Amino acid sequence: MPGPNVDLLALLRPTEVSVTVAGHPFVLQAHTAAQWIGAIATDAKGLYGIVPGLIADDDLDLMERLWHSHDDINDRWFHAARTALGRAGGRDWWWTYNLCLKALGTWPYLNGILLRQGIDSHRIGLPDWLDACFTLLWQGADEDNRTKLELELSRRPAGLPLAQSRTQVASMMAQFSAD
């Protein structure tokens, strides 16, 4: 249990995001929402704009060695990028990803409204920008559209396994064996 002087929001929404790839830690070089959203826009499918895209130039030699020493490095970059996106957004990575893609699809409109309200993606962190963007979309929707928005943002990508406890897995195995 954290002590009384611990900022719990800072733990959930770090100002600096790091990931480990092939046993090597990397601190990502993005601090604003615009940097994160730009990294997603660079390669929305493979997320290479996040990892290795946001890795510091000082780590280029290490990145080069990793490219040549691991046959599965592309998968490792992809998984690290998803982890980084979740940490940066303070939410499940797919929720952050889905909202950023939705915003990118109507960027001039959403960004314009947010800017008029004093919310500049170049000046605030990703979690705060996500809050503002979500609120903007939420407040302008009726109940049906709010439900659609929630479903759209919570939709897990195809092929992403559901998190299950050991007890759930054991129960499923027992049921499968019984059949």
C-alpha cells in the first residue's frame, strides 16, 4: 500500500514512459498528447511510430543490434508499443488507441473545439487530453450514441486474448475434458 505522500494519479499517469524490449529498458521521448497522437498516426497499424519511433536517438545503436539479434523483434516492438500506449494514456491501451484514431479521423473539428476551450495537445499530457476529448464526444451525444461511443472505445482488437485468472483457465480445461 502506498504511503500518504504518494501521488496516486502520478502513478497512473506517469510523465515519463519506459518499456523493456528484449531485456533492454527504453525511455520514450514523448511528453505531450500531440507527440503520442502523432506517433500513432505515423503507423496506426504496426505502432512503429511509438516503439521504436519514440526511442531516444542515444539508443539507436542498441536498437540496431536488437534488429539483428532477435528474429521476433517486430513482435517485440509491437507488444512494447501497446504497453507504452496503455501506460501513457493511463487506461487499457486499446481504449487509448481507439479514441486517438477516432480523434484523428475528425482532427480539424475536435482539435478546433478543444483549442477554443484552451486544451492544446502540444501542451498537455495524453491522459488529460483523452479526458477532454472523451468528454467533448460524450457531452454532445444522446444516450444511444453514448452507448455506441463506449462500445467503440472499449472494443478490443481482433485476436487479443481476454485476461483470465488461473482458476478460470483450470475451470475451462476441466469443462473441456468433461465433454
